[in-house]
Amino acid sequence: MERPVVVGVDGSDGSLAALDWAAAEATRLRLPLRVVYASLWERYEGPASLFTDQRSTDEEGAILHIVDAAEERARRLSPELRVDAVTVPDDAGTALVEESRHAAVLVTGSSGHGVVKGFLLGSVSLAVAGRADCPVVVVRGEERAVKGTAGRVVVGVGDEEEAATAVRFALREAATRGCELQAVRAWRSPQPSADPLIVLDSTAVAYEEQAGAILNDALKEAVAEHPEVTVRRTVLEGPAHRVLLDPAADADLLVLGATRRQGRFGLQLGRVSHTALHRAACPVAVVPHQ
């Protein structure tokens, strides 16, 4: 059974951007699109036929309008796309994490209602990115980045166990878009030399070379699977959660790995992913490694 691209909608501007991005992604991957509106109202209030008060009827109508409008928008953006739009009786975070168990990719907006646009990440998107079983794309950044006009996907190559899954996802994204992949590995300088005129002593050079070797090893196998993709390797000095924001400033997508530990609860996001989800200037994909 085909796993769909799933997108969460709530009628906000952020969810509309996510819907557009998800429709384009499903079209590129030739997968169906599943549009999900999560509503606790249905759980607590029951079927619409049981209502007599106007407020309940109005709320039901508003939800149906959001779902129908989202489905129509997706079909208009991509007429050949197979679209399924549903309302789920649960809170948004729980519903989308459950959807992630059967999804190829899960897409959310960077903020819903009541969150400052373009600033901090909404709590639902953060919770989903930290708990989902499938890759999660949080659609954020300037319009040009959301529309994917830069022609470049960036992947941060971190821990070995996370890197392989993230690299494969990033290469697939670059291949379906017909664009370049920039793979970035951060490295930290050792204690500075006693001589301020020496910019890079032999120890620092060794750290940089080691970062390059790790980057090459992480890319070797996956790159062979996508020879059509041009891959640019970049090693940058500094903490990864900071230096990755620079290449992401002119990219269509920033891809990061995350490890899901069995038996652990709560958000499973490292500092790099957490910072990128709040601050990156382009959509961010968090790809879990189980």
C-alpha cells in the first residue's frame, strides 16, 4: 500500500503554505496527498445531527469549510493529484503523530493560530517534529524558499547513525527537484594557537580534514544511488546549530537527522534540529532514524 504525503491544516496562513508545499511534494513523488484537520470538538460534542445550538452548528460549518477548501486548493494546484481530506477527532499533535506511522512524509506549517508569523515555531509543529515516525517537513521561511526557487537542498551531516537516513532523504529530494545537494559538516576548532598570527595550526587543519573524511564516508553509498545529483561538500568551522543556518538562508530545504530512542518519551530533538526549526530561513525536514 502506498504511503501518502500527509499535511495538517487548520485554516491558518501557515497551514496553507504547508498544504501548497505538500501538494507539490506529493506530485513530485507521485504519491497521494492526505489532508488532515484534527478537531477535539468532534470527540467532545459528537455527530452534528445531535446539535441544536447555533454555536455548535457554526463551528461544524467552519471546520467543514476549512477541510473542503483545503481539498479544493490541492486539486486546483495539481489536478492529477489523488487527494483525501479528513477530520480526525483528536488534538492536532496526537493526530499527526499517529498519521506519521503510515505516511511517507508529514508536512506542517511553522505556526498555527496565535503564533507570531516567521518567528518561533508553533507547539504542534515542534511536538510532531520531535515525535513522528516518518520524515517531518516544517514549512517556514520566505516565499521564495517555500516555493523552491533556489535550486539547492542542504543536508546537515551529523552523527553517523543519523546521517545515513538524512542523506538518503536529501538526495531523493534533490533528485526529484532536479537540483544540487549541498552536504555540510561542522567542525570545532581546538584551543587557538598562542601565536595570534597563526590562523590555522596543524591541529586545526587535522580537525578540518577529519570533518571532510567523515562527510565523504557519510555520502559515499547514497551518492552512488543518485549519480544524476550534483553534490557539493562543505565543511564549516563552528557549532552546527549556528553554521547550518548560513547555507540554509539560500536553499529550498534544510534536511537534518534525528534519532528516536526506544522507551524515551517527550520531544526527541537535538539542539541543531531545535534551532533550525525555530530560525531557518527555509523549510526544514527532520528525518528520524529509529
